[in-house]
Amino acid sequence: MSSHEKSKKKPAVLNSDSAEEVSQQEEQACDMITESGSVITSGKGHTIHCLTIIGQIEGHTVLPSQNKTTKYEHLIPQLVAIEEEPKIEGLLILLNTVGGDVEAGLAIAELVAGMKKPTVSLVLGGGHSIGVPLAVAAKKSFIAPSATMTIHPVRMNGLMLGVPQTLDYFQKMQDRITRFVTNNSHISAQRFTRLSMNTEELVMDVGTVLEGADAVDCGLIDSLGSLSDALEALYEMIEESRPAGGKKAKRKKE
């Protein structure tokens, strides 16, 4: 046998156990995407969890089966598991939502805001209504240039009592949303309220539609960006949060 033939490397071959393990991991990843709209992935030496929030946020009432929904009872245990799993170093949230149940949306947003691990959100398509607090809950937020966000006051469907107490309840709920958004972004309470109560833009409603660049200019979202920008920011935050980096990831506002 020639020295040239001896120098050839044999192709790597997975044994049956390794092949079966890889197959199981791929199957589990597919099941996660199908059942919960989430996936755990590794890149640049970091393991992150990607979570999607799409359609309408479903709260205490089950929405019709033809509606695309994000169920808060699914997301809450996922967020707890992400925070407690040592192998997962960061969370990427992809949003394309029309809003939905206010209290369910705020519950999810509060959990994200309270996480110690690095978190990054990216608004794709739209982050409307209660999707606004969900977008700003992450430690760093991005929005695609073509995406929009609709800011409007709290509103309810169904039969309501037209009494002062009902209006007072709505105002208190709106105050909770305004306080959360302003505490987790760079927009002022006055400007957020002004955008919510705008009567000159929407034909059938009050409020304001912000395109990607406008959402950044008013301080609601941190940066314009794409998926690669959001991932790069998350990797940087993970590096900074490691002991060797000497820094911990900080919230945008203390």
C-alpha cells in the first residue's frame, strides 16, 4: 500500500447508539416546535431557548379552534423551566401577535422581565396591544423594519355595566400597562399615553400604529434589526453574564 493511500482518512461513522440518540434529539426538537412553538438550539458555543408568541394571547377563555393562539398556561411553565435549566444560557422571544387577554399577557411579560438569564425579543410582523408589554419585557428588544406595533387603550368585549366603577377599573388596568411599559423601555408615560389616546390615525379606534423605525425613535423598542442582530445581541449578553466577563446582564432601566 502506498504512503498516499495510508494517509487517507477514513470517513467518520456513527455507531447505532449514537445514530439513535441523534434521531431522538431531532424528533424531540420537532415535537417542541409542533406542540409549543419553541426550540432549544446551540450556536457559537451557547445554548439558547427560542420561544414564539403568535396570534392571539389566550387567557381564561378558550378561543375558537380556527384562531391562532398562544396559551398562557403553556408559556408560564416553559419560562420557569428555562430560568431553572442550567444548560440554557439565554432566551430569544419571537413575536407576531395581535394582542389578546390583558391579564394573561401581563403575567407572561412579568415573568420574562423577572428572569435573571439574558433575554432578547424580536418583533416580526406585528406586536400589537398587549404584545407591546411582551416585546419590551426582554432585557433588549428588536423590531424588524417592516413590523408594526399598535398602541391603544384597554378595551373589553361583551356585556359591561356602564357605571363609574367599570371606568375606574379600566383606568387602573391601563395604568398597570403604562407603568410596566415605561419601566421596561425608554418611552415616557406621557408620550405612551398620548400615543394610546390618539384620535387622528385609526378610523375605527383610538391609538397609534408605529412602524419599526418609529417604535425605536420614540424609545419603545431598543433597536431595528433582524434575526441575526437579535442572536448576536443575545450571545454578547451571555458572554457578559459569565463570571469571566466580569459583568452581569443589566435591565434597561433600574
